[in-house]
Amino acid sequence: MDYKTISHHINILMENGLITQAKPGYGAVYFLSDEMEADYSHFEEQFPLAEKSKNKVKGGVGA
């Protein structure tokens, strides 16, 4: 995967408050934000819903 693609997605996660950067610069380390950790159970609840949605798409037109 291209570096620019990864950087783009990391920036989106940071802009939306899902992750924080421990130290800026090359080789930066990222962690879940405090808010994300506090609400992680809500995030996990979405996995079954995403799986159902994915299965609908697989079985849909053009699958």
C-alpha cells in the first residue's frame, strides 16, 4: 500500500478524533484517542451490522 494512502487515512482518523499521535514525524506511533477508548464498546457493536451489510452487497446484483 502506498505511503500517501496510509497517510491520508491516518489524517482522516485523527481529524475525526479516533486516534492520537504520540510523537509527530517519521515513524510516528498512533494510539486510540481517549474518547475512542471510552466509547469502544459502541464501536464493537457496529461489527455485526457491517458484516450483515457486507453480506447483502455480496449477494446483490453483480455479485
